[in-house]
Amino acid sequence: MARKAKVTRKTSETNITVSINLDGKGDYKIDTSVPFVDHMLNLMSKHGHFDLNVQAKGDIEIDYHHLMEDLGIVLGEAIKKALGQKMRIRRYGETMTPMDESLAQVILDLSGRPYLVYKVKSKSSLLIQNLGISLFEDFFRSISNSAGMNLHILLHYGRDPHHIIEAIFKGFGRALRTATEIHPHATGVPSTKGTL
């Protein structure tokens, strides 16, 4: 059974559609109207080896916050929907990902219980193409909440904001791939409770 999902969210502030195939090849088609965000989602899909299609528009003439937050909500909902009952998945994923001078660690648990730990020391006033770097914490918090994911993102070190965020997105894609993989020896749901 294909582990695919498509989710649309339309509000007065944003209009977002996300399609994901967890068993894909890393193909992507991304248009969020923010080139840097497109680039990060491309990397996440490619390094996570899942297919991702994102079409998003938001009131970015006012601020990028609505788009970033809602994008995380819809992506998290798509991941949750594609996972279905989470039968035989590995559940946990962990990666260490370098990007030049930056090193990021991403650990996640598809537990059904949302929690975000985001330890990325950087000046909240830093901008990448007028996009506040602090908004990426909001993006990942939205994913964690809507996917029901325990997510820890730790920056060990880094200087360049682009490299820091790139290491995080590549690492998140790789960790998600590991966590969603079907375990060859598993049966049922990976929990002693019998449910996630």
C-alpha cells in the first residue's frame, strides 16, 4: 500500500497544498514564492529520498510568519496522513549532518506526542533574503505539532546562517527517512502500548 498523502489548507492568509510520497525517490516540485525556502525543501526531499510537491502562497508582503507557520502545519499533516497506522516503521531517526563549517544533529520520534527542542544559537535578527532565521523554529514547531512528532534539533556549531539552516533541513530529511522506513523484522506498531 502506497504511503502517500495530499493536504490542502486555505485561510485568509495562506493557500498551501502539500503532496508527499514517503516511498519515493527524492523527486520534488516546490514553489513557495520564497526561493530560499524552496531550496531548503528541495534539499530535504532529495536527501530524505521522499517525493514532495509543495505549492504555497501567503501574505508575504506583510510578513513571512504566516507562510512559514502554515507550511509547517500542512507538511506535518501530510507526513502524519501518509504514515497511516505506522505499521512496522522504525519510528526513530537520528542524523549528524555537516555543511561546511556547520554541524547539525536532528533526532526524531514518530511517537504521536508533539514536542520540539530547538537549540540553534543564532541572532534572531539574522536575515536570509529578508526571511528571519528565527522563523525556521516556528516552521519545525508546526511540523512537530501537526505530525505528532518528538523533534530535537541541535546545532553543534556553525557560522553562516545559510549553512546552518541547510544542515538542519538535510538532516531532518535523512532522519525522517530513517524513522519512516519499514523495519524488515518488525510486526505491528513499534510500541509496547500497541498504538502510536
